[in-house]
Amino acid sequence: MDLKELKKIRIVDFCNQNGIDLTQDSREYYRLSEHDSCVISDKKNLFKWNSRNEGGDIFDFVKSYYNCSFREAKEKLMNNEYEAHEYVEKNRTEPFQYEKQAETSITVARDYLINNRRINEKLVDELIASGDIRQDKNNNVLFIWKDQENKIVGCTEQGTRKFFNEKKQKILSWKKIQENSKEDSGFKISYGKPKNMYFFESEIDLMSYITQKPEKAHDASFISMNGLKIRTVIKSVTEHYDHYNELPESIHICV
């Protein structure tokens, strides 16, 4: 296989076949579970490792991940049969349907957030009372996504226990964005008339920030991107402008 053909190998396929654990943020974007600042665009078959300021194609990815030479990267790519890159955009026609019947008592989720993740107890109870945090029958924390009309448009599942994955030989915890969750939306908390907007990679990061800096929870919005998604930022700021007829005074990307 020549160099041109090797460059067509999907980065996502290479990761899957070499035990590199990925988290899927959307139809297009993935990130490394152990290094979540490394984002992969399956559409473009390119990656960007933000914390290292590195990026590029499949060769650049292999060199960066394994800290190896171009020759060693080429050998790794030739050692197996990988899927050629071909991204097909899927049209999503079905609206999000929240399965309320899957809910159960909030006891385990509340204990996990307060005692395991050290989130402020008052904050957790406020979000439970408002219906923004719930629990399913598998004891997962459910972070509810709502639009401007308070309609549920998506949901993130966060596991409350760790388990050993035999195939990947790693200790993991469950995390999933429910199917058909509204693209570029996310879990959001707002206080007063928001003048400042804060964006985070996950719901836990968001709540931890408020726990550590409660003084920021005044006339502000806190939004989870579920990864590093600039489109979520753009959409949220646009919705803010449409609602208040003005831009926020500040936007903070807390990653």
C-alpha cells in the first residue's frame, strides 16, 4: 500500500483496532477518553491535540500518540487492514424522545455527585428539584438538556460506578449522549439575567466550577459542550442574543 492509500485510513478505525479508547461527542467528533483535549473530526479525518498544539492527518496522529518517527508510524499503519476514510453525513429526522419511564429514585445519583465527585450539596439538590438532574434504572446520573422553552431536547448519561472492561483492559465508567439529542445543545444552568457565559467539556466540570467559585453563579450561564465543540458555543451565544437582543458581556471557555 502506497503513502497516498495509507493516508486514507480512518483515524477512528485505527483507534478502534488498536485499543485506543474514544468518546463520541457527536456524529462527526470524537475525542480520546484518556486525553480529552485530543479531538478527532471523522468527517475530515483530521485530529487536533489542543493541549500539545499538534494536529494533522493519520500519520501525524500515530506519530503524536506513540511519540514515534514517520517510518515507525508507516509500519504501524501497514501492520493491519484498516477501513478507508469515507464519511457519510446522516440525516437525523427523528426528534429526541425522553424516556421518563426509565427514571427511578435519585438516591444513588445524589450520593455519587455529593460524596464521590464532591459537588456542593445545595447545588445538587437545586438541580434535582428543578428536574435538571435525574436518575435511571441503571443508577446513571441523567443530565437533562433543555431549550429556551424549557422543553427537553437531549440527555447525557453519567455512570455512578467503575467497571473493568475485559476487551480494553481498562477501568472505565459509563458515559453516553442519548440518541437524537439535539445537535450543538447541552446541559445548561442559568442564574438571573445572564451577562457572562461559561463553557465546559462536561457536566461534572461545570458543577465543580460552580462549587469552587460560587460567586460566579450570578447573572451567568454555564453550559456543557460534551467535548470541545465550538458550534455549541456559537449556537448558545446566538440563542442568548435572540432572547435578550444583546450579546453577553463575556464568554469564558473553561477547558
